[in-house]
Amino acid sequence: MEKKTRAVKIGGVKIGAGFPVAVQSMTNTRTSDVKSTLAQIKRLEECGCEIVRCSVPDMDSAAAVLKIKRKIKIPLTADIHYDYRLAIEAIKNGADKIRINPGNIGSAEKVRLVVEAAKKARVPVRIGVNAGSLKPKTTYRLKASSGDKTADKMVQNLLEYIEFFEWLDFTDIVVSLKASDVPVTIMAHRLYSRLKDYPVHIGITEAGTELSGTIKSSVGLGILLNEGIGDTMRVSLTAEPEKEVYTAYRILDTLGIRKRGVEIISCPTCARTEVDVIRLAGQVEKMTINTAAVLKVAVMGCSVNGIGEAGHADIGVCGGKKIGIIFKSGKIVKKAAKKELLKYFDREIKKLIREKGK
Ligand code: SF4
């Protein structure tokens, strides 16, 4: 059951109110290094990232927002900690959204100045509450409980900030409740979504390396999305940002929420395996990671069972001792020597994408 949230516009992307869950990522270049940041955002755009967040830790980075904004297609969120002047400068330079944790901006007056600047520029603000940096005391009286003390505190902090923003007559709000603990994150979101309807940015913070981060995010974000919670998402990984986007789409695809890109199905290998499937699947994943077309691609370890087991795939490749097989919807389309297999497979995938595009 989708939780009803209100719509918020981030540049040209609308979230909340039933709009598709927007996939975002974050650059890991120095934002002040415009050239490297632009190159990374271009790569993110190519793999389907819909909103990009850049850290703005200093005035050079805030100034860089202006130059970056001119050359990118997707909306840019400026991530600010501690210094309210950076937020105001980033807004002035065209940031499409600001992310702050009001708790570390300092006085209420400084937060007010950021909110006033955002209001004037019609830029939404994400109130980002993090379990690791909660205010020890809040004035907000929580009338319900999530069942967990930390989750309660997170929501309490958030509602206090929301109340302040509303008092300033500002409702162009996105919220986030992040913790590295998955059950705490889930409990906090469940409680919040019973109480308020500002759209939610979901993510598991400090999720970890590619493998453990993917597991944590898939479980945490998967549960939330399945309950209809989450209007935009970021998968945090200690890996290239493109992998975050890929993983986010895979989570959405697995839940049947949004489809984009290639789903790789590969066999677990067994005594019949005639090719290094782990390596081959890795190569195929690399080859197709930026593909927007919705395709099921199989990588199988033998020709005896491979085609039969992956007959439902749009296209697949089966290893062989010397000769490999490429098949489409269960029918063989090409046999090729092992060392040329990938070259032909790439050609066949491109052909299929062209045909699908017609
Ligand atoms: S496709 Fe072949 S190699 Fe892979 S698990 Fe099935 S039988 Fe084994």
C-alpha cells in the first residue's frame, strides 16, 4: 500500500504524490573540482541517475555549483553541514535542492536564513536526520512510539524541525531518517509515515562495501518500498556512484516498482560448468551496466542445460569448452569460439536493443 505523500518538485523531477520513486546518487569528487565532478555526473546521467547530490564543504564548492549546473541535465542537491552561508550561496548559484541537518547548522536564526533563501528561490529543503547526530534534548512531544528509543528520538528530532519550518511558513520539504541499523531505520520510517506526509528520501547510511552495502540496502529499502514508503532513494555504497544507481534500479525492479536496465541471471555453476561463469558474468555486467533498455540477460555455465534453464531470458550466453553459444528467447542465434564470444554477444545485445527501440 503506497503511503500518500505530497508532491515536491526538485528541478524538473517531481517526487511524492505517486510520482515514480526517483533514483539518486552522490558524487565523490571534490565539488570544487568542476571538471572531475562534471565527468562523474555525466556518467551518472548515462546510467539513469535522476537527481545528483554534491557535498558543499566550502565556498569554492558553493561557487562551483553555478558552473556545474550549466552543464548537467539532472537536478543537483547541495549537501550542507554546519555553515548556513554555504547553503545560501549554493541556492544563489542554482542548486535545485538543499540538504541540511538543522541540528548542526547552529542557531535557529541561521536555519531561518537558509529557509528564507530557499523560499525566495522556490528550492525545496531536505531535512536530514541522522541517528548518529541527534539533539540530546528536543522540545517536541511525541504522541506515539515506534517501539524503539533511537527511532523515536529520530522522529522526534525531525518533527521538531518540521514544526519550525512550518512556523516559518515553509512546506517545500523532503525528509530523511537515516541510521546504519536497518531495523531502527524501518521503525523510524513507519512511525513518521503515520504522522506526516512530506515526501521521504530513503537510504541506509554507511551501508558498507559493495556486497554488504547492497545486502543492507536491499533488505532495508526493500522492506520500506514494499510498504509504500519512499519517494526518492539512494543506495549508499563504498563503490563507484554508478553502482549505487544500478543497485537502486535492481531493488525497484525486483519489487516490481520500476523497470530499467539489464537484469543479469547467471547460473550458480556446478560440475558441468565449462567456462569461468563468475568472470564472464562480471564482464557482461560491466558491458551492460549503463544500458537503459529493460532486458533479461543470462550467463550460463554449460550448453547442455544453459539454454533450457534460461529460456525465459531475452538473450543469453552459454559457455562451452571451445565453442560458446549465444541464444535469444531460448533459440540459438550464434556459435562462436570462446575468445570471440563476448564480442559477438555485445553485437547481439546492441542489435536486440535497437530492435526493442523500434
Ligand atoms: S547451466 Fe549448466 S553449468 Fe550452470 S548450473 Fe546449470 S547445469 Fe550447471
